[in-house]
Amino acid sequence: MTRQYLTIPECRELLYELAAHLDTKGRRAEANTLRRIIVHMIRRPAHRKTAPKSEPMTPEMRRAIRAFALAHVGMSHQEIGAVFHVNTGRVSESIRGFRR
């Protein structure tokens, strides 16, 4: 199966080849323009758009969540998570003893 599109690095390589070919034909200005364009053809590094909502999980917090859950048996994981500012998955992992 053939791909329909070229990747950014593949496009850059082809444009570098075209710039080199234009240089050999005496068209230096066009070649330099292509090279100025090529340097902008990059992928930006991935980054988080929002800050994490949960506090970082520490061994102390894990122990505190577990002790709190044992003392408040009727509370849901969501309610416990709200107390400690962590999501329900972290509460579950803490209570069950995962993520050591």
C-alpha cells in the first residue's frame, strides 16, 4: 500500500535536493529562498495544553488516602479523590496497593 502524503522530513529532503539543483543551474536566489523556507518546516515538540489537575502521588499521600478510606468506609472513590485532589483511579490504586 502506498502512502498518499509525504512526511515533513521527506518534503524537506526533496526541497534540499531541488535547492542544490537550482544552485548548479545558477539560480542561487531561488535556491536560497527554498533553504529559508525549509528551516521553518519542523514539527514543534509536544506539550501539555493544560496543567495536570491531580496532585503528584507520593508514598505519604498513598498511605493517607488508604487510611482515610479505611476510616470513612461509606465514601465513594470520587469523594475521597475530591478530598485529596486526585482522580478516582489514583484513589483506587492507593486503596488496592498498586503503583508501589
